[in-house]
Amino acid sequence: MNQQSLSQVSPGRRVRLVSIQGDRVLTRRLLALGLSVGNEVEVLHRRNGDVVVGKEGNRLALGHNIADRVLIEELPR
């Protein structure tokens, strides 16, 4: 599978988080929001690199600075 940043994924795609390119503070912040490596989420909306993802009925908005640091792999449709 091809890895890319979360900010590059088209809306409607399901992805798996592969790695977080940041320090421990960013990793903990995302974990507190319910996102960690291995999670599967759906990209609901994307605009100028900002992303809204959905997981288990919840929505989470990530700015492009954070979305650029989250590497994902797209899951088959």
C-alpha cells in the first residue's frame, strides 16, 4: 500500500494511521482525541489540507499542520 499524509486523502476514503511524524506531545494529543497508530478512520471532509475524520460516530477536525504529520495507508474500497 502507498503511504501518504492524511492531508492528501480524498473525502470518502477509509484509511489506517501508520505513523505520526511528531514529538511525544503531538502523539499524546492525538491519543487524547482518540487517534493512535493502527486506528481506521474515514476522511469526511478536506479543504486546504485541513481534514475532518470520522471514527465510531464521532468527528474530529485536524488542521493541516497536524494532518501533514499523520502518515496513513488507504484501505481498499
